[in-house]
Amino acid sequence: MIRKIITQMHSCRGAFIAMIFMGAMTMGGFTGRAAESSVDKPNIIFIMLDDLGKEWVGCYGAEDIKTPNIDALAAGGMIFNNAYSMPSCTPSRTTVLSGKYPWRTGWTSHWDVPRWGVAYFDWKKKGNTTFASLMKANGYSTCAVGKWQINDFRLEPHVLKKHGFDDWAMWTGCETGNEKVSASRNYDPYINTPAEGSKVYKNKFIADVCTDYLINYMRQHKDEPMCLYYPMPLPHPPLVATPDEPKLKTRLDKHRALVRYVDKCVGQIVNTLDELKIRDRTIIIISTDNGTIPGITGTVNGLPVRGEKGRKSERGVCAPFIVNGPGLVPAGIQTDALTDFSDLLPTFLELAGGQMPEDLVIDGKSFAPLILGKAQDSGREWIMSIGESAGLITKDGVRNKDTFGKRVIRDKQHKVWVSEDKQIIRLHDLNADPLEKTNLLNSELVAHKEALMKFQAIVDSLPDKDAHRLYTPRAANPWDMKLKKTKN
């Protein structure tokens, strides 16, 4: 089988990609090696970084930093050019967990649960069923470490278990009313585990606590199929010096150091897989929840690329996405196949050999055949990103600012921006205009009119109103955000 390999280097791709591409072409037979491999239930490790655009990953052409461990995974696996996260944190997390777009779960806006209270990711709601619950039902041991943010551990100390995780080590998030111990994010982190509850890990760096916990879990469960979720809290602000580089002063230098620490942690996980001799039955996926924060600018091909977290530009939502699994996933592949975060749940489930419950509605489509070398494309005709604004507190609970959340939808060439009035307001040809400078909405070219017709049909298929968050209202807590009084 000959997999589709993208031979045209886009402007944002560096020489490294050309190198791995040529490597694949030179070696040949990569799809054969993958197809010949057979593992009934491969381990799955999904690492989701926090606020990191492609411009800070070496295999995507970053020139201001070296990420050798992540780049090695790309060289030995698949690198996606067209993978969408959501524009902001919690919409990305709920999409990953549920396989549903935010307009269906109600998380079309950011909501920091430990800080603001009220709404939460309610495990009792069928619509919030997580990939962890499904994987556990299919024989996997499950563990999560890092940052959760969509539940309050004070109220639900074992919420991760209810969401399907056997074990966890989660930073609780900054808890309003408990800021003294919980506000510190990177050093002296306040972390919840099933055995010890929430406590401060004095003189510890959060990435070390989480990575060590995950590695220890891997050692204990190496003989079982494992599904591991690592929503790493780095390199999200506050930008701090790391234990490896404690004397850095500028924000940019600290950002670089945090990214290097991310890469170091990835290397530690991979080395442990090698040590445990389970590397050849483990698939690692690395991505990020959204782009780099504004104010941090990297360089690709000699050109500055600024961070656009929270925005719907490609820099804000087209995430780095790397899949690696020696002997399982073909090596040295770069693909333009479309995927977004709603696809992860069905992909994990197919890799596990499981079946989707008939009564569970999802939006994603499995790309397992693609990464196993059994298909040439992902099967997605378009992908979507939604969730850039903040939520509002109302007398009825947390609501989204817009009844119909602003969103972007794209295929391999064209992209549309859709307004809160459910109108397409921008059309871009991403191949010709990757920075989305020219709005082709009123173009008379047939290709542009056809693209508009295609996307209009997708927009028309969506409900006029997004769902509200799926949760059961509960008694008010002292730290809940209060409804602002308005003047008569």
C-alpha cells in the first residue's frame, strides 16, 4: 500500500521535515512494516501540551528552539499538518474527553471551574461520557496526570474515577478561596491523587511530579494495556525559570526553557517505554490545547510567527499533532489528512478493539486506519474549531456569550469563518494564503463559489442554538462566581 505523502513543503515546514520525508522515501516499505505488525490492544499515551503552537516545535520548522525528543517521535512516526484543537483551554479538554464538538456539550466558551464554580463537567450526564470510561470498559487500565480544570476536587475528590480513570495526579487548578496553597502552578504545586487527596508538593516542579507519577504508573501496569492521558500544564504562564535553567530573566527565555522542559519530559516517558520493553506496543500522540499565548513570537523560515491563543486563525487552532508507534505506525510520514480533537475518542476506541455504544452520540471519526497504515486518509471531509470566548454567569447558571458560538470550518484547501449570527463572513484559500489575509467571500471564481456552497451546507446542518453545559445544578458554594447586579 502506498500512503499519500505530501511532497510540497509548505512555508512553515523546515528542513527537518524534508529530511524525514527523504528518509522514508529512501528506506521504503514503511507501510509494510506497520501493516505486518499486530497488537490487539496497544498502549495509548496522549500528551496534550498547554499553549504551544507549531512555531515552537522543531519538526514544524521552529528555528528558535530545539525539541529533539519530540522531533524524534515525528521522524519515527507521522506528523499531521491539518489537525484542529479548539481555540481555548476547556473547550479543547471537553472535546478530547467526549468526542463531541463544544456546541453539543455546551463548552463553547472557556470556564475555569475551580476558580469560578457553578458549572462543571458532570460525569452523570451521558453526553459527557469520556474516552477513559470507554477504554476502561474495554480492558484498559487508565491514568491521567497534569491539569484538569473542569471539575472542583474540593467537591468531587474522586471525580477522575467517576470519569473513568483508575489513577491520577492532577493539579487542582487555582481554587477561589483557597488561593494560598492552590494558586502556585509550577513550583510547590497543589495536586490531587486518589491516595493522598489534595496537598502541596513542597519544593517540587509540577512537570516532575506529574511525569514521575505517570512513569511509576507505567512500571506498575506494564503488563496490562494502558490508556494514559497527560494534559501537561506546560508551557502555560506564569512563565517561570525551570529547575534546569534557574537564572533566566526574560519572558521569552523562560518560555523557551519551559518548552525544553516539555521535551525533556517526553524523552523521559519514551525512555521508560524502552526500559520496560513495551515501546513496540505503545502509540504516543502529542498535541496542544491551543496556540501559543499572544506576546510570544517564534521564527519559522526566517519569519516571525506570533502566538494567537484564543483566536480562530490557523496559528490559534491548527495544532502540532504527532503520532508515533514503532512497528505500529509508519515512520517518516507527513500528511495533510484532516483531523480534530473530536476524533480522538473514536480513534482510541478502535485501537482498543472496542465498539461505540449505540446510544452515545459523538462527532468525531476514527483515524486509526490512517495511523496504522491501513488507509490513505482520515476520512474527514472537514474539521471544526469553536470555543474562543469566556462564559457568563446568569440566574440560570453558566451560559455562553453567544447563542451560536463563532467557529471556523476548513477542508484541505479552504476555510470559512462563521459568525455568531450563523453567517459565513470569511473565506480563505489556505494553500495560497496561509495567513488568511484575503477574504474571498465575494470572489466570482467558480472554485470559491463551490467551496462556499459546500461550507454553507455544513453550517445549515448545525442547530441554530448551541447547547448549554450539561450539568446538574447543585447548592451554591462560597466561591461561586456571583451574578452581577444591574442598575434599573
